Amino acid sequence: MTLDEILKEIEKAETFVVLAHENPDGDAMGSTLAVATVLKNMGKTTIDVLFKEYPANFKMLPNIDLIKSKATLERYDMAIVVDCPDVKRVGKSYEDYIENAKVIVQFDHHLKNTMFGDYNVVNPVAPACSQILSSSFSYMNIEITKDVAICLLTGIITDTGGFRFSSVTTETFEFAAWALSKGVNVSKIYKEAMMTKTKSQFEAEKLAIDRLELIDDGKITFTYITKEDEKALNVKPGETDGIPNIGVTIKDVEVAIFAHERENGFKISFRSNRIDVSDICMLFGGGGHKLAAGCFIDAKLEDLKKAVIEETIKHLK
Ligand SMILES: [Mn+2]
């Protein structure tokens, strides 16, 4: 089986680069650091986790010091890529470290995965990449130490919206229960990863709520944050991650849309309570999961707003 082969390759390799999608969320952070911690526990000494930036509320994660913005090697024995459906998603400056690695291994749970690895462990039904890692480690007889469990639980808690999304499985709770029995402070992780906001994050959410419009008889919500807003409020990467989920908490809302201005256009996040929003995103060149998906549109806010709302109304019919 693939996992047996991956374990053999890991044992052979000496230098590792660990990557995930840029602008990492809790699952990308938890998955990369879980892998890095496992490698460290195996006695590996060259482990580079590469992120340009990451959200401050994950500073408490074990082995956070393995995160660097610059690679220390040009060519690694192995690239382990997690929570990332496409090589391009790691960001331009890191793509080469995947291509140049002698062996590419990936673990992911996105629906549309390009299967870029030499070994691909992809399960689109899993609620978090961290959950795939927890079962993979168990299969490979890799010990899940307390530190590894903290990383994995951070990924599971954040990607399930705190165990509340319909994607959670019995394994999700089994792992949480097991971690609790191992002495992992589940409530502390939950509080730090889910319930703690910086002031600028709170200000950004407040602004997004203030702007939130109810459209199509209250079945759709739309809100946005611009580059200027971020500058004015001193918003840091990751601090707008909670905004897409705000709209779907309102009764009778079916789809929540959040337009977030980036360097070259808008990242549009969709959240749904029922319909498959990855279908809508695919029309705009994006994708994702059934109830949580996204796309990138380079257009004026008013124009893209009209376009995505029209398409969403069509899909709701
Ligand atoms: Mn994920």
C-alpha cells in the first residue's frame, strides 16, 4: 500500500521540506507542524517548513521554530505537501522545492486534487488534512506524541469549525477523545485556535458584518474587505479567515459570499448550508469542497459582485 512505501521513503530520506497552501489556516499549520514533529521524533535533522507568513494565533504550536520563510537547501530528498490540492497553491517562490525534490509525497482532502505527488494520499471526504494524517500515522505505526496530537487537533478543530461542520466523522471525535485521554488540553486548543481574536481581526469582522447584505429574500449574503480596509485596520494575514462563515449562521441563509481584495484582484469565498458551491466556484476557475469553496476574480468589486450573485441565484433554483 502507498503508506508502506511512503514510510520506506521517509526512512531513506535525510532532508525534508514541508509545505502547504500559502496564507495557511489552522489545518495547514497543524498538518505541516505535525509532519515536522513526526520527522523530528524520527531523528531527522534537516526539516524546513516553509511559509512566508502565518497567523499569530498559531504561535503556540509545537516546533513552530521549524517554520522558515527561506529554504536552507535547493534540493531536498523529500517534499511533503499537506492540505494543498495543486503545486501552484504553495505560492510561486516555493513551487520549485516540490518539483526539485527527489520524492514528492502529499496528503490532502480537497475535492479537485491534481495528484502531483509520487505518492498521493488524498481523501476528499475527510474533514481535515490533519485527520488523514492521524489515521496515516496510526497505520504506519508512527507514534502520535502529545505534541503531534496538539498539531493534529488544531487542524481538525479549525477545519471543522469547532466540530460543527457536517463533514465531521466518528473518527473526528474518536481522535479528540483519544487526545484528551493522552492529556492534550482540548479546551485550550479550541479557545486559542477558534475563540481568540486580535483587535484588528475583531475590527475587520465588525466591518464585514456592518457591510453584510441579505440578498434574494435573505437566501444569500454578501460582504467584502478591501486592501485599503486592511491597511487602515492593520489587518494581518489570516485575520479575515472567519468572515466567510459569518453569513451562514443567519437563519434561512443558504449561501454566504465574502470578497477579499488581494494584490491582483479578489479572492471570493463561498460557504453553503445546502447547495454545492464548488460548482459555482469552478465556473470562475476555482473549486473546493461542497459547502466551502473559493475562486479568484480580477474585476471591479461591483462587477464581480453582480456576477457571483447571479450565478448563485441560478444554482439555488
Ligand atoms: Mn484543510
